[in-house]
Amino acid sequence: MKSITINGSKRESVGKKATKALRNAGQVPCVLYGGDQPIHFAADEIAFKDLVYTPDVHTVEIDLKDGGKFNAVLQDIQFHPVTDAILHIDFYQIFEDKEITMEIPVHTKGVARGVRNGGVLRFNLRRMRVKGLPGNLPDFIEADITPLKIGNKLYVTALKSDDYKIMHPDNTVVCQVRTSRNVVALEDEEEEGEETPADEVPATEVDQKENE
């Protein structure tokens, strides 16, 4: 997973008055948790641009002047209700030998067969919550939707990996192809009359109606 470096400095005072002064100076007050004790620091608001205003996820290297370097992930963020300015950010320190839980974006690969026939692809889950070692977590999870026909659903079980554990129930739907007004009925002749045992149907094509 890609990493972004945030340069900052430790905060000597954490009171309301000091916090307001930081914000007026264009800085964001932050706290790093997960270590022996919380570390209060601040950094320029522009430094968080590539971390906050993006659909991608990153780990963070927090480089504090006279305070050391720490690897972390963004845990929580507060915005101003009117201006959307960043008011406060919480980070959580990570270690290479300890698993962490993160939400990883899902990227699709290919064009679903059902979409080519007039269906519409609907996303139920654009990010997946996964758990694993920091070095094993990907920038995104790729979902091959090419075989999906109209009515088919792609379940999280089709996206399992040995590198991380998916923290969603097996019957969670990632995406599905729904019918639309402009449906073209196209079936390969070789598929007509063929039946596949239920236990051999791939995870992308099993419609678990009892879970709907």
C-alpha cells in the first residue's frame, strides 16, 4: 500500500486557546494513538490534501520535527459543518508485525455480460473492510465482473485472498447486474439446456435468495 508523509511538529499546549490559534494559522491539530501514550501534534492543512480528498487509501508516515517518525493510518477526522475545513484528525500507529483493519476500495475489471445485454451494474459495497498485516494490504481490491449476467450478484466470497481477511459476512453483495428497460435477450446456444449442480455454481452467480 502506498504511503504519504506528513511533516509536523509536537504540540506543547493542547488547550482550546492553543488549538484555535493553530487553526487560525492554517494548521490542523492531530493526535496519534496506539503507542505508549498519545502524541499531540499539528501540521499544515495542505499536507493532508492527498490523504483526505481522494477515494484511495494510504498509510501515513508522520515525521515530527525533533519528535521522531511514526507509521500510522487515519482513524477519524472532523470537518467544520459549514466550511468543510479540517478541524481535527486522529491517527493510529501501526507496526509491521501487527494486523490492522482498514476499508479498501473496490475496483471493477471488465464489462459485465449483463451490462452488454442492457442491464445496469449496481454497487452495494464500494469499500471492503479487511484485516491483515500492513505490508499485505492492497491499494484496492479488484473485482472481475465480466461473467455477471442479468440477475447475477458478486459476493465477497469471490474476492477472498490469502493476504488478508474480509470482515464482512459471506452473503454480503459487492455488486449486481439489475435489469433495465433496454434489455436484449442474448444467450449462447451452447448454454441452452445445460444445467450446473448448485454446489458447482461459482460465487459470482449464486443468488442466495434467503439472504435478500
